[in-house]
Amino acid sequence: MLNFLLASEGVTESSPSGGLIALLVVGVVAIIVLISCIKIVPQATAQVIEWLGSYKTTWHTGVHFKVPFLEKVAKKVTLMEQVADFPPQPVITKDNVRMQIDTVVFFQITDCKLFTYGVTNPLLAIESLTSTTLRNIIGELDLDQTLTSRDIINTKMRAILDEATDPWGIKVNRVELKNIIPPKEIQDAMEKQMKAERERREAILKAEGEKNATILVAEGRKQQAILAAEAEKESAILRAEAVKQQKIREAEGEAEAILKVQEATAAGIKMINESTPCEQYLTIRSIEAFMKAADGKATKIIIPSKIAEISSLANGVLESVKSEKPTEAVVQ
């Protein structure tokens, strides 16, 4: 065959240049084939390899060499977690309410061989299985339970789907109900109920606000009365303390004045005693003492017969007797 090709090109076997070109062509083709057989598997991916149409092995991340013409890559598999968002599915609740529910399934391929040969179309199979499982679960619940039991439905669906997809080499990590769409009339009724509930909560909050405002006002008045009473109490204490201090100062002043008078009197007596007063001075002082006595209310005053003896009677006893008669002077 090679000779025929060379002959058609006008190259003979005896021509050395024709043989060299043929070798170069074969070499280039061989190099291209060898290079094409070198396979690099990226991170988080895998490749299923078949030998003459039968499963041989699974290549994971790294460099691999494929035998030309005998081995081929049957399927490239992504090992990362994948998300399948399925369209809304019609379901009927236990109380015969028809609604639309769309789901989201998070899954991951764990066995590349089972994933390749276990099911023809894995995503279609998961969607069909999800739809059937959802109908079965919702059929056991009424409308209110369906609307309020999302977590329970998600958990049940994940467990059922994970078990069902295990022979396909798929692990279901999570299932979420994205939207639950009830009929229009039920939506209207639910909106009215929600509106009534909002109005009720608003009325409750308003009443609680008014109650708290009343309590705060009463508490403020109470605190105001307490502060006023405490202020009045402090004011009375301060006034009493001021009066007390004033009386103490007045008593101290009077005591000091009396002490000063007594000291002055004592000093005067001392000076008199030290100065040895004469008879005339004593007589004058005695006369002044009798004049003071006469200014009183006494009705009888005894006057010595000798004015010189007045000094000796300065310390005598004045006899006073109250009477309506005018003052009477008795001379001894």
C-alpha cells in the first residue's frame, strides 16, 4: 500500500528521498497519535475508560496514557456537588387541594461506573423520582401541614431519593421545596387571613403601647411626687438645722455676754478692793442703791438715822411689803 502511494507520487523505491519522506510522514502521524493518547484529568473530575467497548477502569486527577484504537473515554464525570432545579410539579394534598411545587435537588456522583452504566439519563431519572416521591408525601398531608412542614418534607424526600439513587452511583445531599403555589382562591383566603392577623397584631401592639405609656406616665408622676417629698424633707431639715444653729449661736452669745458682765463686775470689785475706797464713795454708792430700791414697788423703806451708817447697811435686808398705800419712809 505504501509502495503504491509512493508510486502514484512518482517516487520509486530506489529513490532515497522518497523513502525518507515516507518515514517522516509515518513518524509525524505516530507522534500525533501518541500525543493524542496522553490524557490529563482535571481536578474534581473523572473519566470512565472502556477497552474494546467494555468497562476497564476509571481515571482520576492526573496524567494518563490511552492505548490507541483499543481504549476510549466512555464518559467524563464531574465529581463536584451539582444542583438540579426542577420545574413545578402538580400535587394533590390529603384534603384534595391541588397545588404546584417546584423542588431543588443537590446531589453528588460517588461511583463513576454506576453513574455511567446504571441509568440511561441520570437527571431525567432523578426528576421523575423526585416528582413521584413528592406526590406520595404530599398526598399524606393536608394543606396546612404542607405549608408548615417544609423541613419534614425535605428530610423525607432526601432519605427516599438518596436510597433510590444509590444503585446509580449518586448521593443526594439535600432536597429543598423552593415554591409552594396553592390555587388562586386559597391564595386570596390566605392573604385575607394574613391581613386579619396583621391587623390583630397591630391592635395588640397599639394596646400594649398605650398601656406602657400610661404606666410610664404614672411612674413619672410617682417619681415626681417622691422627689418633691424628698426635696421638702431636705428643705425642712435644712431649715431646722439653720434654726438650731441660730439658737446655739444666740445662746453662745448670751453666755459670752453674761460671762463678760461677770468678768467686768468681778474686775470692778477687784479694783474697788484694791483701791481702798473712801467713806464718801461708799456713801454715794449706798445712796444710789437706796434710790434703785425706791424705784421698785416696795411700800416700806427703812432709812438709817445717820447717813454715815448707810455704808454699813448696804448689805442689809430690805423689807418690802406689798400694799396699795403710798410708799412710807421710816427714819431710824
